[in-house]
Amino acid sequence: MTHVVIYVSDVKDSLAFYSMLLGLKVNFSRFENEDVASVQAGGIDIILHHDRDLPAEERAPRGRSIFIEFGVENVDEEFDRLRGKALIVREPVTMSFGLRQGYIADPDGFLICLSSAE
């Protein structure tokens, strides 16, 4: 896999969330003729593309059809850092398979899972 495209309602807000809040590297952003930006996560590009050009029937309900998971050093410390800056959907819990996971939402409601080893 080389990239994932997420259709968003506001590329600038989404770019700020993924780059400034989550710390992902910005590959590019173009706001002159089209609203599109790209960030990089572990060798995979996440393309943020404005959804205004999609026909209404092609727009999926936001947020619950996919989630992106990022491994972090310590999920509890990361949640402490994000508290008040991001919408926390579920506080970190230890899963039966040994990872500690919690969920936040991006500006369009897409779920972001943050996880670390127990």
C-alpha cells in the first residue's frame, strides 16, 4: 500500500489536526486551485482531499466506516497531551491481546486509534 485518501470537509482543519496535533510530516498542501494535502505516517501517505467535488450519493457517512491506528510509545501519556485538544471517543483500555488502546476523532469524526504495548 502506498497511500490512503480521506475525503474531508475542511482540508486546512484536517491538515492541522494530523500534522500539528498528531505530529505527522507534511508532504504537501495545495489550496490555490484545489484543496488537497498529504501527510506521511510510517511510509504511508494520507491524502486529505476536499469532498465538495464528490456527488452527494458517493459521500459516505463520516467517521465510523474506517479507523486509522497509530502506535505510540505510551498511550496514556499521549492521551494526557491530547486532552482538551482533541475529541476523546474512548479512554485507553488494555485489550485482551495485550495492547493498550484509546480512540480520538479527527475534525470530520474519523476515528483515530492510539495504541501502545502494555
